[in-house]
Amino acid sequence: MKLQRYLCPLLFCLPLLVYAQSDKTVTVSYERSAKGEVTFYSETQSHTPYTVSMTFSRLSNTTSSEGEIYDAVIHYGKTRLLTLRPSTENVPIGFSYRYTYKKGNSRLKTDTSFVYLFPLAQGKVVRVNKMVSLDNFMGKEGEKRITGLGFSTTAGDTIFAARGGLVTEVVDNSASTSENTSFHSTENYLEIFHKDGTFARYKLFQNEGIFVSPGEEVIPGQPLGIIGGENYKQGSHLRFSIYCPDRPDHSYVPDFYLSPEETGKPEERVMYKSWHPVEIIMKEMSKKEKKKFLSKE
């Protein structure tokens, strides 16, 4: 059943996701071995995966080529990137290099056909609205760019994972205290990395209201935290967006499980009932994970 309701447009701006070498989120170092080999490593203390690109402007006494780009996907901790081996023994390898990195795994492609759960409790009736880029409200011309969805909530509602994945970022002590606001630069959020390389960001949690931590794996329908946002003009609501590193606009609105008879993109200013069917929850699970999940049901 769909119930027509009105909700003012929500504003949202994607975070900066391309990084310069001077940023220390990702570092690159090297070690020389007794055999004269030079091995390069990348290190990060973030649980977010990054794609690191290295190029050499100068190389000597090795078979690798100047200007060649070396790409590697790194995760939390220290990752070996590549090893240069000397062409002539007892002669050191000479080199100059630079590196850049960007958020995400560039080898993965967004699955735009994947069906998400509504991120609210089973049975809750939720109103949906589109979020648009702030660009359109700062004098820039062009069609409004949809960056995500807003889900109506009541302050204190539990938010659930719309899709399973790895928790990569959590901020839970920066809730806005401004009254009657539409947007604030400091908002509590968490981010989850999915198997197709996309990231889901959930925003407007209460302070210390997030249940999960970076590095934790979650399954669809798992409780994530307690929503806030009651001081916003729109009232309490969840701001939900998908970041896609491989897409030109870096975002899209995914399909949702709308009812037992329908999947697709939610219509704006419409209310839906939240469903958490087992077949959707288990869709990306391995056989072992499915067995474990069903044993708890």
C-alpha cells in the first residue's frame, strides 16, 4: 500500500574522495634487500579500501619501464605493491617515483541491478524523498543531480543495514545542535563497503548511537544505530546514499524491495512498508554463512 505524503527536498553533498600524495591516509615506503631488490609497500590505518597508483620518472639497472603505471588495491595494514630486481648484480637500482590514491577498489564494477532492503525496522511504514546535490543551490546551472534518498523516521528509531558489507567509517560524536537546520557539516554517519565496490553512507545518527565499528562485517537487516535529526526542518530522517567509484557521477539510486510483488526505485513523496525477506538477506552470503544464519532463525 502506498500513501501519498509531502516532504521538502533534502540537500546532500558527496565528500571529497580523491586524495593528493601529501595526505597521509595512505603512505608508500620501500625496503632494499641484500640481493639489491627494492620492494615497495603501501600502508593505511583506514578500513576503507584504496586503489594506489605508482609511476617512476627515473629508473636504472632494472627491467621495469619509466612512466609505467602500477596499480594495486590495498586494505587495512601494510600491503606489498611491487618489487624491482636489479639487471646487474652488485649495482644499486636507481629510481624516482610518485604515487596517488583514490577511495575504493577500481577493479570492481557497480551492480546496479542489486536489490536493497529499506534501512528501517521490519513492518515500519516509511516515506521516501530524493536528495539533491548542493551544486544546484549555489548558482550552478544544470539538471538537479540526485545523490541519495531521505527516509522519514521518528527520533530514536533503529536503522538497519540495507545491504551487507564491511564497516569502513564511523563518526558518532558530531551531531548538529543547530535548530531548524537543513544541512550541517558535522553529522554523525557510518559507511559500509559492498562486494561490488560501492559504499553506502547512513547519516544523522544520535551521538554515541552507532552500534558497529570500522572493520566489522555486517549482514543485511542488521541493526546499525539510533537515528537523530529531530532538530532538522524536515524532522528526524535518515540520509542514505551510494558512492560508486566506477561511475561518472559517483552515485546512483539503487533498487529496493518495495513489497513481495515489486522491486524498483522508490517513488518520491510516497510511503512504503519495510520488508526484510530472508532471500534478500542471504543473497550475497556463502553457503557457510547461510547455514549459520538459518541456524539462528
